[in-house]
Amino acid sequence: MAEDDVVFVGNKPVMNYVLAVVTQFNSGAKDVRIMARGRAISRAVDVAEVSRSRFLPDVTVKGIQISTEVLNTDRGETNVSAIEITLGK
């Protein structure tokens, strides 16, 4: 899987990321990974569900991985939850 087939979810509106996912599939990607950390995790789930239900009915959730990443901040090390949702045809 190429790094191009990854959508990193942040603070933008859900539809911005849905458009990115749909664009990846329309340009020939077999799988697209949706990745998010922290508070963006719920938005990543929304992106996956809206993409599947409204725009890409032939796409399924192939896998979901969760993890914890350690970030170095000005207040020391902080644990941040992360999710990776793989959608595929």
C-alpha cells in the first residue's frame, strides 16, 4: 500500500476527509487507510461511515487498529490514543 492511500484526519469538517477518501478510490486505490489521534478519532469513524454509507456502497471496513503513541510535549511525555481504519473494495 502506498503512502498516498492514507488520509490523516484532523480538525477540518468531516466532508473534507470524505472527499479525500472518495478521491483516492476513484483514482484507483484498492485500499485507503484513515488515520487519526486523540480527539480526532471520533471524526475518523464518522469519515469511514459517511464514505461507506453515502458515497461508496461497495467499500467495506477491512480492519481497525488501535494503539497508544507517546508524544513529547512541553509538559513531558503524554500518551495519545490512535486509530487506523482500513477501507477496501
